[in-house]
Amino acid sequence: MSRLASGFWVRAYLKRLELEHIPAYVTAHGHDEAGAVLVKCATLDGQACAWHRGFDLMTGERAWVALREGPEREVDEAIRKQRSFDPDLWVIEIESRDGRTLLDQEGLTG
């Protein structure tokens, strides 16, 4: 299966979040065709989690895995570090008290 252009995937993901009334913002615009995507979910209590695409070594499938979770300032620092060596990186920030990201939904997982 071919991969979608990053900009297209981001627009579709933001639309899904909007339809579920989950506030989300692009805080870093990456490369439209091939930029990696990082999703930060702030739970509005000083905590957050940043997710990135990885591979399940057992199955070879792509999956969303936590890059960093904990105090929001530490998550933001991990994101800054990623951006320092990947200027093509997209960063989407979600505000969700219950931590909903929809990343486990079909079409967003694999």
C-alpha cells in the first residue's frame, strides 16, 4: 500500500478530530509530501503525551507509539529536540481532558 502525502493525512486527521469536537492545531508545518507526523495530546492538567509512528518489530506493521509522556513541559522539550534534527516534522497538538487522540481508529493506525 502506498503512503499518503503528509499534508493530506494531516488535513484528514484534523477533520476527524473536528467532527468529534476535539480541539487540535498544527503547531509545526512539516514537509507536505514526506514529513513525519508527531501528535501531542495535552490533557489540560499539566500532563501530555507525544505520539509518533513506529514499527512493531514482531509484525512489521506501522503503529503509533509514545515518544514521551508526563509533565507537559518535558513533552514539549522532547518535541523541540525532535524538531531540531527533523525540520520536516509536522506537529499536531490536541487538547483533550480524557486523552482522546483517535489514533487507534481504522485508517489512522497502520
